[in-house]
Amino acid sequence: MVVRIERPRRDRKYPARRIAPELAAEDTTVSVRTDDPHLAHLGLNRPRFLDPTGENHHVPRRIPARPPGHTVHLDVKTVGVIPDGGEWHAHDRGQ
């Protein structure tokens, strides 16, 4: 079954929505939701992952799980140039 799902994807770059009716015409009932996981497992779930020849150029890989808080996101906004020694708020304008 997986080979029958894979062939139209590689040969004609058909999406899962088009593969299901193609297989239904061949007397094989398969759901679109069945096609998607198989295409993802094969690394064919995105059309951009296929070369014009039908070969994969994307290798699916897992992202290793890390403990919570391992990665921290920090937003920084630079508003203006701060002179050496800080701004006048720190030492008064007269100094």
C-alpha cells in the first residue's frame, strides 16, 4: 500500500488529496488521512522536498528534546546611542 501511495507522489508530484481518488479508481479505498502519515514517513510530505526527478533532497530528522527552560528567548531593542559613562539621568546634566 505504501508503494502505491508513494508512486504517484514521486512520478507526478500528486498531493494526498489527489492520490486518494487515484487509488479509489483502482479499487483501493484509502483515506487522505492515511496518505499523509505515509508521505511524511517517507519524507515526501512537502512538494519542495522533491527534486524534479522525484528523488528526495530532504532528510527528515528528529529534534532532540531538552529539559524545560533549556532555551531562553530574549528580545533586545536598541533605541539610541548611549555615551560613555551613561546618560545624564545617572549623573545630572551639569556633570
